[in-house]
Amino acid sequence: MTKKRSILVTGGTGYIGSHTAVELIEKGYDVVILDNLSNSHAEVIDSIEKITGVRPGFANIDLNNKSAVQEFLRIHPVEAIIHFAAFKAVGESVEKPLEYYRNNLVALINLVELCRDQGIRNFVFSSSCSVYGEPDYLPIDEAAPVKPAQSPYANTKKIGEDILRDASAVLNMNIVSLRYFNPVGAHASHQIGEYPLGTPLNLFPIVMQTAIGKRPGMKVFGQDYNTPDGSCIRDYIHVVDVARAHVVAIRRMLEGKCKNKYELFNLGTGTGLSVLEVIHAFEKSTGIKINYSCVDRRAGDVEKVYADTSYANSELGWKAEHSLEDMIRSAWAWEQELQKKTMVGSK
Ligand code: UDP
């Protein structure tokens, strides 16, 4: 029997990390997870085991603790790292810029140095469409200029990409940055989904919480954008499609198929949807009315952004497959699971 190829997933108990761990295990990879549980739950490891029948290796280690990560990698040698672990709240990053720069960038530098020193040749970075800022044209492709970041969080993604591009020039490594548009939805098993410790701020979880009655109503930020219905437009993509793109990127690296030492790809569907279209699609799909009011714009929001996915489609041989209906149904099923967990927790 050939030995399984080992992948380290940092932030593997988080939202996208846990879905990626599942997809990797199901494709026959050996997965080890590092997470400091700063915004996730250790029980996600149990959920991954329930879905896949395999329990991934796990350690609660902060990536800023380089010697602890080094020791972990000595015991668990890996061929590739997928690096999700990072702070990700835009508003909080404005309040705590130094914490964001230290946490997101020191961890990244530590990991790449460890790759260099331990001969790990493959690295995937979670980036974001926020690096495009307000796009000059749509759909936006990878050749578009990177704009000044709108928040310390977005700047950590932009600087992270710069660090990796510069490092790749002098390292014997394959590095891939994946620019996520708006990942939403949950695994079809309803065992994992978005499960942050604090209050969610993103559109999908807020729609779900409003529908289930955790919130009396929700706000639609901005009604005077230059869009057909006045609300902002985004490219929502099912989290399982995002997770699968990571598996494809890993395979490309391990099979030696990267065309450049540093590559980057958009992960979106290519379809732009407004906030109101999302709310109305949810109402139509579930029959539940959402109590919303249209209010002023939220600071820092871009008007519209959606991906040109042709490069990812042709180069990675990957395409988002889930529909908006899949995103809504899975997110709603997961919200109902979360409700059960809270009820058990409050007994
Ligand atoms: N949004 C909204 N009400 C909310 C949360 C989000 O109208 O309570 C809008 C937000 O202004 C943006 C879109 O939904 O236009 C997506 O926001 P989200 O925070 O999910 O992702 P972002 O695109 O900011 O990363």
C-alpha cells in the first residue's frame, strides 16, 4: 500500500478549514490540524471524524509559537501546508490593528520559514477578493491591480500575498494564493458549518439567525448603490466548492504541475447577487419571511465585486458546482443544527 500523503491544515477547526479537512481526507490524504481555538470549537474534530470515519491529528498550538510548531512538524512530517488560521473580522481589525498584523503576518512568516528549514515544498494561502478593493472592471480577473486595502484585515491579506510572492523567488517551493469571494453554506451532512465563538457579521449567518428568531430583524446596508436594486453585489460561493479547490491545488503541487513558483487564483462562481436577491431567494426557498430594513451604507463595503473564474476553471480544472439553492438550503439546515447545539448547551 502506498503511504498516504500528509497535509497540515492550520485553522482546521474553522469554517473553511474544517470543510477542506473533510475533502482532503475523503480524497485519501492524511490530515493534521493546528488550531488555537481562538474562534472555533474543538468538537469540530469529532464532527470531521463522524463525516469521514477518520480522526485527523490535532494540536492546540498558536502559530506565533514557532518552536511549538517546529516540534509538531518534527513529530508529524508533512508534504504541504494549507494555511487558514488567521483573524478575519474587518471591524475588529480597525480597532486592533497591531493584533491583526502580529497574528496574521508573524504566523505566516513563521510557517514559511519552517517550510524553508524543514524542506516542506508546498504552501497554500487563504487570500481574499478584498485585495481588489473597488474593481475597475467586472468580472474581476487575477490580472487586475491590487488596490490599497480598506482595513487592517484586508491589508494582512495583501501583505501576506506580497510576502509569499517575494519569498517564492528565493525558495524552492510551490506557493498558491487562493482569493476567496464570499464562501457560504455548509456541509451536506449538517455536521460542520460556520460556527464562530462570537456574533457573526456576515450576510448569510445573519439571514439565518433572523429566520430562526435569534434576531428580531436584520439590516440591509445601503440602498443607493449603483446596482439594479440599490444593494451591494457579491459573488457567493458554496464552502464545499472552496474546499475542493484546495484539494485540487494540493494535487497540482504534489504532481509537479504548477506553471510558476507563485500562482494565484480567484475562487468564485462568476455570478454577482445583490443583498436583496439573497434575502428574497432565501424567502422563496424556505417560505420564511425575513424582517429586514434598508439602512445606510456600512463603512468599507465595495459596491460590487464578482469573479472572472476562467483562469481557475482552465488552469486548475476546477469549477464551482453548487447552486444558490444549495448554499441556502445547507446554510439553513446548519442553522437548525446550531440551534440544537445551543439548546443542549443551555440545559
Ligand atoms: N450585509 C448586509 N447586512 C448585514 C451583513 C451584511 O446588508 O447584516 C451586506 C454587506 O453590506 C455586503 C454583503 O452583505 O454588501 C456581504 O457582506 P459580508 O459581510 O457577508 O461579506 P463581505 O463582502 O463584506 O466580505
